[in-house]
Amino acid sequence: MKACSICKVSKPLSDFLSYPRNKDGVRASCKECNRKPARIAICERCGSERRVRRSGSLPHLCEPCERTHWRCFACKQVKESADFHVSKESRAGRTYRCKDCTASLSASADGVRSRKAAFVKLRYGISLEEYESHLLAVEGTCPCCGKSGRKKMVMDHCHVTGEIRGVICSACNSGIGLLGDDIEGLRKAVAYLERVSG
């Protein structure tokens, strides 16, 4: 028995065309799915048609148009590549939202909050509400240096395990990081200061 890659139904091997290159000696898709006609995708920009695979989502643009244009995931409009910001993370080298949609999202308070929530989730693995409760717990006083009224309080976390240690001021966080992020580095710094301050 084998599951067809298209219809996902488990069928006997006799329901598959032979293909010696595969380990089981048959194709990934069954005979019935192979008989189905390929789907036709219509380019949203130039209107040209092309045959595409039977599975997966239909492409919005033809191959020539994909080189110069991109479809915005927010407004669903096809625009020139110059209308999108450059992005190293994207497969196409451009952001998935056009510049207009990005600007309108950035202008709204919900957009700023959602971007911050995404950053906190990616960086620390917690929700924005958990992050804000950590900040409120210290009440503006750094538990590391004891100073209050610090402008910037940050989440301190272990760079090896990713475990959150608490909220401290950015100066203390930078100091701990520069001293190797371990107790031994801090002890050496304390011993040095005791030695030189006489």
C-alpha cells in the first residue's frame, strides 16, 4: 500500500505507474490522478495561460511577469517590484506587502502593536502581554543595579538556552553581555576593580 501524493488516498502498488528510480519502483501519484488534466493558471497581469501541476496553489503571475512584478498579499494588487521594499528574508528578495500597505499598517496603532508582538514572540518566545507583565513587575527599578527611572528596560535572557532571566536596564544588559554572559566573567571584573581601586 502507498499513499498518493495528490489525492492522499492509500492504494495498492498496482494502482501506480512503474518508475524504477523510486525505492518502491512506482510513481508518487496514482494512475487515476495522473489521468486528470493539468490545471490552467491565468496571469493576473498579462492574461497569459499556462499549464501547472495538479496539486498546490495556482500562481498569480506567469514566469516573465514574476521577474518584474509582485502581488501584494494585503491589497491583492499586482505591482512593479519597485513598489515593494527590499527584503533578505523573502524568497523573491522583496517584502510581501507593497509600500502603500506597509505605510498604512505602520501608521495605525494596531500595526505598531502587532509588529512589537511579533518581535517579542520571535526574540523571547512569549506573548506581548507576558512581556508587559514582566516590565510592570520591576516598577521601573533595575533589579541588577538598583537604579530607578531608567529610560530603557529590556528583557534579559540566556543566549545559550533562550531562558528569560528577567527585566533589567539596557546598561546592565549590555554589561553582562560584554562580560561573557556568565558569572566567571563578572567575578573577574569585580576582582579587577577591587585590585585597582586599592
